[in-house]
Amino acid sequence: MSYDSLLIDTCIVRRYAEGAQDAYGIPVKTWANYLIDEPCRLRITGGREIKVGAEVVLSNHRLYLNDIDITERDRVVIGTVTYEVLLVSDRQDATGNHHKEVDLIEVS
């Protein structure tokens, strides 16, 4: 069984993009689709404490992806649910980077 066959879901990776300005001239925070229909696998975890800045956040979802460009500033959409990326971990094999494990928190 190959790793790719375990990625049974698809997701959209969204990246922050400055959009139009509001009435006060401040850029509106918008998220643009960056990667579409990426193979992935979402798993509910028992909870993991992750330090984000000065806060400690409890992540209870982990996403498995191929070795793609994803950062802690991105968001992921699976179905109709949006998740914020808290931590990206590179996993390696004998030849280099193999896949990414991403800790998430649900935002909507």
C-alpha cells in the first residue's frame, strides 16, 4: 500500500491576500485559493498543545499531505469546514522530505 493511496480526502489550501480597502482605508483580510484539490487525509486527534506566539492553543485535528508548499499562515478547507494551520511538520524518508503533518484548529 502506497502513501498516496492513504490520502482519501481532498482539500483546498488558502493563503492570505490583501484585498480591497474598507471605509477607513485598511486592507480587508481575504483568503485566496492557493492549492486546489490537494490529496490529503484528516484525522481527529486527542488534542495537542501548540504554542502560537504568546498563546497555547489546543489542536485536535491533524492533516496529512504530500510534500507541498504550506505554512503556518495558511488555512485549509475540507468540505465546508475551514481550519487554521497551527504547525507544519516535515517528515522525511531516506531520500528527503516525504510528506507533511499539519496540526489544525477549526475556525468555521
